[in-house]
Amino acid sequence: MFSKSFTNSFKFQLLAFVILSSLMSFKALKKTKISSVSVIITNSSSYNRNAETIEVPLTSLSKINGFKSNELIVKNAKTGKEVPSQVIYNGNTAPQSIIFQTNVKASSNQTFSISKGIPSIYKVKTYCRQVPERFDDFAWENDKVAFRFYGEALESQSGMAKGIDFWVKRTTDLVIDKWYKLDNYHNDNGEGVDAYHVGMTLGAGNAEPIVGDEIIFPINYSSYKVLDNGPIRVSFKLMYKPFLVNGKQVTETKIVTLDAGSQMNKITNNYKTDGDLNISIGVTKHIGDGKVRIDRSNNLVAYWDKADGKVDNGFMGVGVVVPFSKNQEFKDTKQHLLIIDKLAGRRNLTYYQGGGWSKSGNFNSEVAWFNYLENFSKQLKHPLKVLIK
């Protein structure tokens, strides 16, 4: 048996040891905290990269002293100037990442720092919303382009349409709310115009199942969820009611993402069904002398033709870029330019879709538009290298 005094002494020493160990652990933990994280971006290609979006997971920033997702500032390490940023949620309750944009010259690198601080209020360059006052259109835009999907409420109307509509802009301002309110967007008011005809087609780059030569369209989207809404990125999800494809029920969703400064949307379609599906991704051919580009090496199809309207609205280009898969087939039909992708064992299809306009000042000919898409495809294959340290 130990004496009572010995037992008390031992308990005291043990308690002191635990407290000391805890203090040492706390100090060690404090030492692991840092004031900022460096993000080094390298462009190893032979061409400049403009308006590139850099995405950093918030898990990479948790060691910043006093870390809070809504209190982060991105700065150019060389100039010390704050760079506009956006915390990304991807539709989740908890934030997932932070994004910012930069231009990187060929064969060069840049360094940015991310630290604790109250970010400035940045100019909003992207925007989306449902438009219940116009048969539930879902419209979205950035500082370059604007688009819309049609809603289920349009199904019973005489002007029913299926594909993606493309609005051209010659302003960096956001125009969706203004144009819908004025209700004259088929006339160029100096900012741009809706001069693209969709009808019962894929329009400016939609993707839907195909059986033989027949594209199977679902009823226009029935519900939606905004995932992120500016200032740099807009992202949303559209849900469709189940529909039949070759006798099998299919449920489809689309997630659309558009970043500031880009002509192109990223679209991910998800399909729930039994068996494989053939998906047609493409753009509409209009009556007239449109210019066609089918580029298998860069996984794209594109079209350039005269804009719709009773007045001269210039020329419009549309196109899709579909990352390579061994099951792709390229088709030039009477109504569409298509890339058909067989989803063998897959349920997701990701591709890129967009447009350009001769009166925007960025594309003076079909050559300029086709070159843009070719460069875009090459950039997808050779992304910037991002090192977080």
C-alpha cells in the first residue's frame, strides 16, 4: 500500500505533467499557423493565357492564422495589390474553395498570396436568375456573353423552343434584368441583341440523347438551383422531368458554369437510366451561307453565319468543344453540326459551349472565331500548373 501523502504527490505531479504537455501542444499548434499561403501559377505553353480562373481548395488555407472563409484576401505578390476573388459553394452549405483570375504570359509564372482580411467589394461580372415573367426562362451572363434555357412554362406557347439561346453583347455591363424589363431585346439598343434563332433544335450548343438520326428532347427544365452567383463565377443546376429514350426512362440534370471574361460555358449533363446512351452535342445550322468547322483533332464543331433580324445585326459564331473519348462520332446533318458521344458505362458528360459576335469587337470573321475555339481546346488539354505552399 502507498501512503496517502505519496498518492497525493503523484497525482499532483501527473496533473502538472498533463498541463505542461497541453501547453506545449498548444504552442506547437500555434507555431504551425501561418500568416499567408502562396499560390504559384506557371504557364509552360508558348501562348498567353488571359482571364484564367485559379481555384484553391479552402482545405489548403486552414493553417492561415485566424482562418475564416469569408475573411480572405488574394494579393499579387509582386505588386501587393488586392485581386478580386470569390468564395465558391457549389450549392453546398459550407464553402468549398476560393477563386480569382489572372493573365499569364507565355513561358512565365506568377505568385499570389492569400491571407486573412476583409475583402473589398468587387465589381459583379456574372449573374443568373430564373425569369418567371417570361415563361420561366433561365438566363445567365458575364461581361462578354449572355444565354438562356427555356422553361417548362413555354411548352404550351406558340414560340416553343428547346435549345440554348445566345444573346450577343458589346458592353461589359450586365444586361439581363434591363433587357427583360424593356422587352425589346430582339432589337439592338446599342448594347447588343437577341438575334439567334433556336426553335426545335439544340441551338447554340445543347446536348441531348439521340436515337438513329432523331434527337430526343425532354420537356423543358422544370426546376433549378443556383449554386454560385458572382462576382466572378455563376453556376446553376437545371432538373428535367423523366422522359423516354428508346423505350427506357431517362432522368437528366445539367450543371452550367460561366466565369468572367470567357465566351464559353462549362456544362455537365448527368443521366440516370438503364443501359448506354448516345448523346448528341451540337449547334444549329441556319438557312444560308454559314461557315462550318469540323475539327476532330481539337474535338470541336463550330458555325458562323449572319445574325437573325430585319436589320444588319452582323455575324454570330457558336461552337462546342467536347473532351476526347474513344466513342466520339462527328456529323454534319441538314440541321446540326454534331459530336455524338456514347456514354458506355458513364453517366456524366462534360463539354464546353459558347458564342461570339462580329460587332463585339472581338471576332471580325469566322477565322477569328474558329481560332478562338481551337486555342480554347488546346488550353483545356494543357492547363496552368498551380502550386500551393
